[in-house]
Amino acid sequence: MPVTDTIEAEGHLIDSGLLSAIFDKIIEVKGAYEIVTFDIGKTNDDPSRIQMRVTVADEATLDDLLQLLTTFGAHPVRESNVVLKPAEKDRCVPDDFYSTTNHRTHVRLAGRWVEVDKQRMDAVIVVDGKKAACRKLRDVKAGEKVVCGHDGIRVTPEFKERDRFGFAFMSNDVSSERRVAGIVSRIAQMMREVKASGGRIAVVAGPVVVHTGGVEHFSALIRGGYVDVVLAGNALAVHDIEFALSGTSLGISLADGAPVEQGHRNHMAAINVINRAGSIREAVDTGVLTSGVMYECVKHGVEYVLAGSIRDDGPLPDTLMDLVEAQERYAAALSNVQLVLMLSSMLHSIGVGNMLPSWVRVVCVDINPAVVTKLSDRGSQQTIGVVTDVGLFLHRLAEALRT
């Protein structure tokens, strides 16, 4: 027998495409809908509200549909408490666990709606007393109360604002090269506003920052107080230090773009110098390292976390080769960050994107537009993409922030 339930959603439903997504999901399961009420917001700040009756073939289909619609901010009108089930053992939860998005989430506990802490995608929600928080599956302990099903859960997706920081003209996530100059000035203004409000800015950076001549401009951002934490891999630090010691990156002179004699060994020599000093900080403190991104981080008290990989040479003594430890350090460093700049580091950028709630602004700069597309495909839909050479971008951004 067909079954019916009444659902509702509120927010900038039309601007963000959420309403279309809700309709599409209903049609996908061969369901039908009847709009009960629909109030459309009349200004930029006014949300829209919709209530509709949904009819599908059976209870199982309805249950699956409601689970899918939760992601788009739709939920049943009826209010029920969240379903909690104990984790059967460490790192293992019931099969019907609720998997989180990066959007702001509330759960209903004993008749009260409680906001979920530490919001991130691909986690579970653990309830402890009157509090709820996202927890990575590997951190769940036996007996902890885990949110299951879809009852008592409300998700509030971020919307693509109509004129946030002047980005309204960008109809899709990836901007074209000819718009870079205008976009840089808007990003600079956004950075000023974040810092003026006491906010934190994180930068995810790859070695391309060094290869494209962006070291001095990145260093200027650090000196100007616009960087609170740098998240990178071994390669950024190695080639930054290679450039500081030898003037090369991957054995290529950045002054004239030509390979130098025996330049292929320069990055290994850089690692050797840091190993002898004991760490990057000790190399700075003893005067061995006197310039570059890592030098500026140490001198200006900017936190940095280097996450290693199987391809790393060395690695540097500062590089974390324990993957779980590196993830934990990244996540801790991102606490209370309001803006993240991602500079030509696809894997680290995607990893950071998975750790961020959707209300954190993200700017991704890469010569390859596919990097921004991959971020959006994996849920980081708040990303603004700038397709350009990262060295050129940093040059223009440093200039914009000086004026």
C-alpha cells in the first residue's frame, strides 16, 4: 500500500538548488508530491519555506527517501526524538548509523533540539548526556550512544549567497583566467574582514608555490599577519628550504629558469641540512635557515603541520609519517578557522575539505580546474575556484593586501 508523510524545508531553497534536488530525489524513487504551502523569500535575507506531502510505494521506500532528503535540509513535520543505539565494540557502529554531512546539524534529545559539535562530513554522531558531537568511526568506543536512522535530525545546508563578498557574478565554482585580477581584490577584502573580526585563516599549500616563484609573496602574507596556520606535505617544506639554501627548486634556478649543475641533489642537501640542525625550528634558531615560508612561520609564530606520504624523500624530521596523527593535527589546527586558502595541492586540499564544516569559506587556486571540481564533488560546495598560476595569484594577492 502507498504511504504518505509530510515534510518541510526552510532556507534559500531556490538560490542553492535545494528545492530542485528535493524534487529530483522524490521522482527518482517513483514518488509523488503535493505542495501544501510555499512561501518564497522576497529579499536576499528572507528564507523560503515549503511544506509538501510525499507519497511513495511502501514504508521501506519512504524510510530511504527521508534519509536522502535529510541531506538537503528537508525533514518530516512530525517531531520525534533522535534514535540512539550503542556501539557494539570499538570502531564499530550499528548498520543504520547516520553518516554526517558538513552542514550544520541539530538532533532532538528529550524534546530539545541540540546543535552537533565539531561538524564535519563522513562522521557519526555520538551523544553524551545533553551533548552531541561528530566522531570519526575509528574513534568510537564500545557502548557509546550513536545516532541512527533519520528521525530527530535536522540539517541546515549553507546556501550560495547572492552577493557574498561580490562573488555573485561567478555562476559556477570555477572562474576563468580573465577574472583573476578582480577576484583577487575581493579575496583580499575577505581576508581583511576575517582578520578584523578576530578570525583565523589557514593556508593549504603544495610545492608548486615554490616552483612558480610564490615564496616571497607567500612570505609577505605571513609577515602581514594574514596566515594563522600552514597545512602542507613534506614537499612544500623541502623545496622551500632548497630554494632558501640554493636558489633552486627541483634543481631549477628560479632566477633564470635554467637547470643548474648537480641541481638534482639540492633538495636532498636541504633535507640533510635540516637533519643536522635537528628540525626546521632549530635551523632557524641557529641561523642556518634565514628565509622562505618555513622561516617566516617560525619567526612569526605561525603553526605548521606537514603530513607525509609514501613518495616523500627524507622526510624532514618535522614531517608526520603517522597518517592518523597527521589527520588529527590537521583537524586540530583547523579549529575555529573562518577562511581556508588552498594553493595547488589537490590531495591535501581534498583532505582538508573533508574536515571543514560548510560555513567555512574556501578559496581554491590551481591551474587545473579539475581540482576545484573534485572538491565540490566530494561535498565542499562552498569552494570558490580561481584558475590561474599560483605564483601569479600570490603576487597579486600580496600586492592587494599591501594597498
